[in-house]
Amino acid sequence: MSKGPVTEFIERHFKHFNSAALVDAAKGYQAQLDKGNKMLVTLAGAMSTAEIGKSFAEMIRQDKVQFISCTGANLEEDVMNLVAHTHYERVPHYRDLTAQDEWDLLERGLNRVTDTCIPEEEAFRRIQKHIVKIWKDAEAAGERYFPHEYMYKLLLSGVMEEYYEIDLKDSWMYAAAEKNLPMVVPGWEDSTMGNIFASYVMKGELKASTMKSGIEYMGFIADWYTKNTDKGVGFFQIGGGIAGDFPICVVPMLYQDMEMHDIPFWSYFCQISDSTTSYGSYSGAVPNEKITWGKLDKDTPKFIIESDATIVAPLVFAYLLGW
């Protein structure tokens, strides 16, 4: 593996505590790829708005990730960043905002994600105009697709090229669309595009069945896992929540509920987490807890990096890319 200045810096300075865990996890990830194992990566939080595409897109292009599980927000927010980047506004003093300041942002059509505001008109509405047509065309043709497949169609159609405001190589969704990378987007309905789709259903302009469901997503990932676990499938989890909870339970589902007792456990597990274990949250559970749920084997390589994912994930990806 090539070693650029970022990789050399990490190896020289990241020696203890969470920095050492980062190096161990990255080396474990690389070991999985060296064995010919596949890797599933999950995206929670606002990783797309944090512009994870600057590193994650190259991970996809270099075949260092074979499956993605992400929230509906991450699915759409990478595309929003692609078509509306120059209209975003940073609010570095967000901790000082009053209720009136927040209301003023709303009045200006700016939806705040911590220190970054997403512009409603340039981001949401630009996508809505084109994605609704794709939904309606599919329904008219009697076709049904998953949420991510509609987004792939949108990107590959080229209808939004006039709006592109970042280098296309920094969009992880475009990289995924080019490869038709398998993906699940559990709980997609709570995203902006999910809300918009629901509104068209409630108005009687679209059928709910035109969008494939979460149960079908579970069947999709179960089928993919069964077909791709001959050498092993690793699990790299960024954050917590449904993006991680949904795909990891495919193993106990296949073993316990489908009674496929020869199904292998996940071959590697790493989570970047800032959740507190003692509060009873699944997101904060240490990896060993997953052994009791039939997700990980006692010998599965397990790592947890307790830090900010917007700092850690790009460094892990940079290490794996030899930057």
C-alpha cells in the first residue's frame, strides 16, 4: 500500500488511545480487503453535509467498499451539496444563536445542521422538480424501485448537470451510481425527499407501492449477504442509529429466523461513535454486546473509535487510500 504524507503522519503520531484505535481499525479494514473480503459501510448523522464525499467517493471508485447503508438524509444531502454548494452558509457561531436568529434563518429558507445551513430553494426544490418526474414516469410504466435507485436514475440521467457546483469526483453518490453499488436506505421516509414522496401519496398523485419498502430492503440485503459471504463481509459503521442497526441484524435474522445455521458472522466490525455506553443506547454499545445478539463471533476483529466521525472517517479513508 502506498504511503502519502497523511498516512505517514498518522503512523508517526497516532500511537495511543483513540488515535491508536483509528490505526488499528484502518489496518484491520485493509486486512479484510487483502483477504478478498467485502466491506459494508454505514453512514449516519450528517456525513454528506460534512462533505465525506471528498474521501468516500474515492473509496468507492477504488473498490474499497462494496455495500452502503445510509440514512435518507445522507442519500439526498450529497446530491444537495452537488447542486447547491455555493448557496450553503456556515454559521460558526451557532451556539450563540437566539430563537429569533433561528427563525430568521427559516425565513431565508436556510435549514441549519449544526454550523451549516442547507438552502431550501436551491437544494430541496431543484431535486424535487426532477425526481418527481422520475417517480411518476416509473409509476406510469408500472415500475417500482428503491429510493437509492431513483437517485441513481436522477444522477445518471444528466438532467441536473447545469446545477453542479462542486467537482463531480467529490460526490460519493455519483461514484456509487456509476458502479450501481448495492445500498439500503432504512427509514428513508423521514428524509426530505421521503416527506415529499409521502405528500404526493397523500394527495393521490402517486401510489405508495411505487417506492419499494423497508421490508424489501431487508430482503435485498439478506440476498446480497448470502451471495457474498463466501470469504467474509466486514462492517464499518460511521455513527449509530438506523443506518447501522438495520443492516447488522441481517445475520441473526438469517440464522435465527430463516434457520440458515451455516450463515457466517460479520468478519470485521468497527464503529466510530460518540455515544455514551451507560445510557442504554444501542449506538453506544461496545462491540462485544453484539456477540450476545448473534451478530459477531467471539473471534471477529472488533474496534471502536470514540471520537467525532467528521474527523475520524476521512482519516481512516485517507489511510486506506494511501494519501
